[in-house]
Amino acid sequence: MVTMRDVAERANVSIATVSFVINGTKRVAPQTRARIEAAIEELDYRRNVVARALASSRTRILALLHPDLEARPNATVIQFVMSAAHGARERGYDLVLWPVNDDEQMSHLLAGGLVDGALLMEVRICDSRVDRLVESRVPFALIGRTENDDLPYVDIDFATTIDQAVGHLRSFGHERIALVTQRTKAAPGDEPGRIMRAEAAYLDATAALRRRVRRPPAVIAVEGTSAGGREAARTLHDDFPDATAVVLVNEGASAGLVKGSRALGRSIPDDLSIISASTTRELGEMIEPSLTVMAAPAPQLGRLAADALIDQLEGVQDTPPHLLIPCTLVPGQSVGPPPEGRRR
Amino acid sequence: MVTMRDVAERANVSIATVSFVINGTKRVAPQTRARIEAAIEELDYRRNVVARALASSRTRILALLHPDLEARPNATVIQFVMSAAHGARERGYDLVLWPVNDDEQMSHLLAGGLVDGALLMEVRICDSRVDRLVESRVPFALIGRTENDDLPYVDIDFATTIDQAVGHLRSFGHERIALVTQRTKAAPGDEPGRIMRAEAAYLDATAALRRRVRRPPAVIAVEGTSAGGREAARTLHDDFPDATAVVLVNEGASAGLVKGSRALGRSIPDDLSIISASTTRELGEMIEPSLTVMAAPAPQLGRLAADALIDQLEGVQDTPPHLLIPCTLVPGQSVGPPPEGRRR
């Protein structure tokens, strides 16, 4: 059988250069490319990936397993998906999208032998899909984390993110800060990890403050929609009238919270300061007034997840990758000092 | 070699049911599934997709070719991607994401033999990628259209969409209607088809009106960003002060146009009515006031594109599919009658 080495020798280039041309992973000068293509033709080198997969028992295909997001995927999720595809391609791998909501369907897809490895999104604290992944023996990396910190993952560092958001609000003088998270249909413990981690981080970050002002935590969970955001504005107004600032960990409800608060006669940021955490700059810019956001590292995380998985597949990495990256503060016009009358 | 038929006979079920279990395309009752899995094991039936692909010279993998959207993909694009993946999976195919900006890279990927067919997004009027696709002999369907209407495509019906948007504004009494489209770095003729088709549709839909009020067309092209939207608001204010309504075909500039217009002292819809065409309801809801939108049929189009491609692959369809679907009017709060003083 003709190998890539034979092609490289005939074309008088390195094996890496042949690989760049065959896998389309890097630009190669036109003359060099022409020489390699001539060598491929002369030697009748099979470029067929199927044949190659059978020969190597590797397919160089990775799966991105995600819940069926057809309805309304948010901006951050898109950045994950696109950057994972891009990162995989740069290393000569292909990413298939598998919308699966059903554990059994997932197991069968994994058992089919199509993919060398899998990335899992929207990871829950207790996640039966992760158990299935472990059983399948297909190498994987999680975007998010379960309770089990030993598994390979990349995730947003919610502890640091929320701590910075609360710190930013405190630097303006806010003492009574609420948290708006996302309500899901999942059973307790079965929620996406980000919801529980964000809440834990909020409780930590505001503990000393709450002891001082003698107030219980103010946590509001609503749907990730405009209607959910308006509901949060109403609950905030009725149940936590002394809160002068909000940290949102609910991208889809951000616009609704702003619109709902204004409809209730609260000016932003004069009456209420708002930070939307784990979202995109673009979302912040779309809203009026422009929201101060903690921008999610989604473009990096998707790529890092692909890298972490490929490192495992290629034996580059011995220990499971554990990467936590915080969001980045992007100031807008939705944070200011608390109203004088409410300060205590 | 053991076939699916052998498994079906042993398990006493139809071949279709075996296929549902193997390809994970449909739920099967647990007892039936258990019987099929037992038969698979007893007969040592190879579920390996690679072996199957080699046997059938088909991989059942489709590629979605898209420009590198890592930077800021918009909401409509992701609905295309997710619905195409979902539609493919429902018919037992897998969708790989290929971010390609380079014709040569694309040709090499297609020559690799991984995919049975390809979907191409962000199609331009003159698109060298389409020529490459035709050369590759890999079956394909376009999401969008080139000049050549004979190729297989699914697309948004911009003529009907813009006509309906203009008609909606006219029913409120607007006579001077501007169009805001997207400026790209592409050479003329090389733009995405939607930009040229939307402009042509605007010229058609407003022709009689413009003759009557004796005004030239008012077309503004800006970047698809918040800054672009603010630039459009400024140009509208300075160059077309008599325009009382705008149709946008520039999703990313929608929020900026609203914010920019308000910053210039124009109330929406009292001074200026706005319709954003070819976007999502969710985007309309996020903006204040809620935008009247023409919602893109993105969730349907992605699936229809996958179906059109698979129909070709499976010989269901003899003629190239040509599907045009208009956007749907979703009224918000951004359209009202023109201000009295400006009516003419």
C-alpha cells in the first residue's frame, strides 16, 4: 500500500506538508501543492477517508452531542458550536452535530463506530448521558461539569465570574444585590451545572454583605425568555423592593428584565443596576441602555474542548483536562451608584 | 455476511424496525429493542458504520459548508445549522460542520470521500464555491441561490417578503420608505444573494409609490453590527429626512438602528416606523420598542435543505429541488401611522 511517506518522498516535501494538503488543514504554496498532487496521482495514493479509517481504525470524526436546540439556541451556544467545529478542523478532524435528547439514542450512535470521540454540551449536575459516555468507552470531553470533577471538562469559572460581578456592583456602593437564574423543567439536582454553580457562587460572594445588612439571599429563577425576564422584574419589584442591583445568569431573560423594569417605572441604572453574566458583548450592545455584561469565553471554550478531546485521542495528554475560564467584564451603561434613598 | 434482513428475521420484526434501532432514528419499545439487540449479538452483526460505508460506498454523512462564522454568527444562521442537523439525523444521516473560507480547502475536503453530499450556506450571486461543488460531483443543495436558478436550492423568498413588508407599511399610510441592507467586503456581484435580491424586491415594491411622490430610491448599506445600525440612523436622518419608514434586511444592525434613531430624537414608531425582515421573533422581542419583524423560515429551511439533499441521494427526486419560502409578518410595536406633518 502506498503511504503518505511515499508521496512525501516523491514530491520531495515533508510528510507534514503532504498531510496539510490532504487534510486541507493549512495553506500550502501552489507550486508545492501541485507537486504533491502530481505525486498522489502518479502513485495512485488513496485519499479516501473511508479506506483510511478502516486501515487505521480511526475515523477522525468527533461528535458534538447537544440537546435538540432547534427551538431557540442562544448566542453563547452558537459560539461554542462554531468554535468547536473550527478547532477540530484545524487539527484535521471533522465535527458532526448530534442533536440527542434520549440516552438510548446516544448510546446507539456512539456504538456505531462513526466517531473517535465526543463533546457533550449542557452538562447537568447528575447527568445520565455522562454515565452512558463512560460506558461507551468513547473518549470524551464535557463542556460543563457534573458532580464528578475527575472527568475531562472545560467550563466557565462561575465562582470567579459571579464574584467579579458582585465586586463590580459593590464598588459602586450596592449592598443589596439579587440573582436572577434560569428555571428549568429538570428535577432538582438534574439542572445544568451552571445554574447551581452560579447560585452557590452568589451565596458565597454576598455572604458577608448579607450578614451586615441582615437580609436573606434574593434569588429569582425564571424561564430564559423575554417573558421570563419580565416576570423577574415583577418579582424583584414585589418581593425584593430594597434590591438596588441584579446579577443575571440567564441570557435569554436579559432584555425582558430591562424592559419589564422600565415598564414598572424603574430607570436603569438610576433605580436599578444590572449585569448580565455569561453572555455575549453583542447581546449587551443590542439592549437599551447597553448592558454591562460578563462576556462568556465561548469562542475559546469550544476550541479548547476540541483540543482537550484531540489531545486525549492522540495521547498528548495523560491526565484528564480540567479547564476553567472566567467571563470577562465588558462595561456598558446599565451599572451606576444605588439611588440615595435606598442606600442603607 | 450477516445482513439487516437476517437480524430482522431472527428478532421477528421488520427490517425498518431493525434500522430504527441501529441508526437511532426512531424510538422502539424496550422489549422489541432488547430482542433486536439479542439477535444482533447472536448473529455477530457488524454495526460498524465504517465497514457499512465501505460495503455500500456510502457514508451517510453530509457536510454543511459555511464561512468561518466564529466571530459573530447571527440568530438566523444558527437556526439553519441546528435544523439541518436535526433533519439529517431524523433520516439516519450525520451532518459535519465544515468552516471553510477557501475554495481549495473545500475541494480537498470534498475529494476526501467522507461525505455523500453537501449543503452550502451564505451563497453569493457569483460563487466560485458553487463551481467547485459542481466540479466535485458531490451531490449538493444550496441554502440561497446564485445567478443560475437551475441548481438545487432552498431559499428565502425575498420578493414576497419585501413586498409584504412594504405593503404593511403602506397600509399605515407610509409613502416614503427606505431600505437598509448589509454592506460586505465582497466585490459587486459577489455579495450574498439575499442583499441583491432584497434590493431588487424593494425597487419593485416601491416603484409605483416613488413615481407618485417623485423621489429616488432610499437604499442604505451598512455593516451588520450595532455600529452599522447607528450609522444607518444617521444617514437616514441626514440624507433621507422625509422617509417615515424603514425596511431592514440586516439583522445585526436592527438594534443599532433603533438606538441610533432614538438618540437623534426620533421616537419609534411616532416619527419612524421600522420592520426588520429575515430575522427571528426573539430578536424582535429583545428590542425596545418590540420590533415588527418578518420572521425568517430558518428552522424549516435547514430541514428542507437536508431533505432536498437526501432526496437526491436516495433517488426520490429526479428534478433539482427549488424551494422558496417567504418570511412571516410578526407585528411588534415599531410600526404606526406616519407623523401628520410629514405625510404628503
